[in-house]
Amino acid sequence: MSHPTGNTFVRALLSELDKQNRLGKFFTTIGTGQGSRLIPMLFGNRRRYSITSQQLNTHFFPEIMRLLSFGRKSQEVKRAEVDRVYQSMDIRVSGSLSDLRNEIDFIHAYEDGALNSFARAKELGIFRSYELPIAHWTTARLLLAQEAERFPSWEPTLESTREPEEKLVRKEQELALANCITCPSKFVLESIPDKIRQNTPCQIAPFGSTFSDQVFHPKKVDRSNKLKLLFVGSMSQRKGLADLFEAMKLVNSAHVSLSILGTPSLPMSFYKKAYSHFEYFSPRSSKGVRKVMQEHHVLILPSIIEGRALVQQEALACGLPLIVTRNAGGEDLIEEERTGFLVSIRKPEEIAERIDWFSQNLRKIDEMSEYCHKKAKEYQWSEYASSIINFCLRIRSESIDTRRD
């Protein structure tokens, strides 16, 4: 496996591979295995992995240089620096495959970090498993270009409209080299061009619910209070924030409040000019996010483009019903009037209708909250990881049998 930073779903797959004794090597930038103290002292648990140091191969210099580079930078410069880390990591992996060819059967890699390693793996006859965590770039570019026309002042928040062409070419080449493709949602799967889906086996492996193992405290909604809505994510129109603001203008603010937890893409004055009546929470630890969620009634995420926003399942695990779009990647999470509602993208009036429903049905939130927590527990990280492993084994076995025939 290779991934520069080792996020939640990477760690879940690592853990299951190690549990099944199938992990050869994990390539990352900065990290440490079990027992070491140095990296945790500097980075906490963000760069520590539950595998042995012998299974870990680090390539820290490009990431250290990125983290140590100071000064004000544009979003384009920041994205370019991240891309360089991904490419450097990819080259490192490709250069190591010859030495590992007799020890491994598969390589699993992620979007933007697989081209060189997949090309070398193909030469060596190593099976290539690819994970696409967000909708295909053609869908992203189309939808976000339309958003730039709908809300021109929000265009600086739409990162995917500014990706260089060479990066998009690399994405296509990665997909072409993959033997199988895993997606987190139906929305992502359907965004992949037909010509790729017709020639490469694809599957959906939903993410697990991060907070589902926490002790659940059922909500007791004070019906004399306002309905407390919470938005969690980057403060961009990719997440549909402009539509949410328009929806809030259509509801009675005497009965509804809005909180936003996330990273601003523009100065806070920009958002306050668009809609001033919200409470802001800065980004915080998982424990801090969970605490904020438990102080609210409903999570709202009218995203235009996602893969599968983990925050949806985190909210369910905390007992929050959802108002989300299909494009947020979690349509399977929604049972109408039990776990929340699906709304259409670009429909503030539809969002407002669902907000009003919750405002008028506060008494139902207690019972919905408990059911939401149960729903979240249906999604386990071990099942997500096992799905990828079993998919790889099956497709590789079928391809070997086909060659024999």
C-alpha cells in the first residue's frame, strides 16, 4: 500500500491487511510503527500506525519541507506542494517494486499517487488495485464550473476548477493502469466514464462509521429551543454552503439556528456578508467535533461534489439526523423521516422545506436520534477493508483463470 498521509480509510485497510497477515509494506511520508515514541511526540497519533516498523517504509523529506515552508501562500501554491509530495512518494514506491516483486502479489494505491508505481507494477506483473475516493474529475469539473457561473463570488472556493491539465492526464493514466477500482459510493462509481467501467471491474465499498463505538447518549430535545443545525466541512460551494445560506434566508430564524465547523477558504467577512446569522467553530480534534455534534440536532450538508463525506456517518453515530444531497455520497444512509432526508443539489427552497419539517417536528428528533446511532453501527471499517481485499483476490483469480483458458 502507499499513501502520503494515512487517513482514516487508509488506516482501516492497513489494520485489516495486518490482521489477515497480508500486508507486505506500507509506503508513506512521515510515520512510525508500534513502539516508537519520536513521531508521536511531534505529531501525536496522526502519523503513528498499528503495524511493525519493518512493514513501514517512509519517505519524509518532501513532506517535511512542505510542512516547514512558511509564508502566505495561495491555494494554487499549496495544492502544487501537495502534488509534489504525492508524485515524489509515487516515484519512491515505483523504485522499490523490483526488490519486492517476489514478496507481494498486489499494490493498492490512491488517486494522484499511483501513476509511476502502477506503470512499474504492470511491467513486473503485479496486480494493481486503485481507490478513487471522490467523484471522477470530469464530473467534478463540470459541476463546479456550473457553480462558478451560479455564484461567481464563490469561485475562489472551488479548487477543482483550477487543477492543471497535466494532473488530469495523470488521473486518466492511473485509471487506465488499474486492474480493479474501488469507490466509496454509488455517486463516485457512476461518475467514472463508461469506457473505463466497461473494461475494468469496479465496486462500492462504503466507509465505516468513525464514532459508532462511542457511548451513545440519546438526545432530549427541549421543544422550547430553536432547531440547531450544524454544517461541518470546508467552507466552500463544493459543499453547497452558498445554497445553505440561501435556504436559511427562507426559514424563520426565530425557530432555527445554524452553526458552521470548518476551514474558511476566504476571509470570514465574505461569509458574514453572504449570511450573517451563524455561529462559527474552528477545526478541532475528532473528540472536539463529536462534542460539537452532540450539542446540535441535525447535520446539514448540501454538497455539490464529494466522494462519501465521512461526517455524515460521524453525525449519525452521534445521533444527528441528516439533510444531505445524493452527491454527498451517502444516499444509502437515508431512510426518510428516520435518519433524515435527501435533497436535490442547487435547490435552496427544497433544503428550506426540510429544515422547516424538523423545526415543526422537534418531538420526533429524540426517537430519530437513537435510530440514527443504530444505523451508523451498520457500517464497520473492518467490512470496508475486507471488501477491498476480497475484491482484489477475486478479480486477480479470475484474471489468472482467463489467461489459462
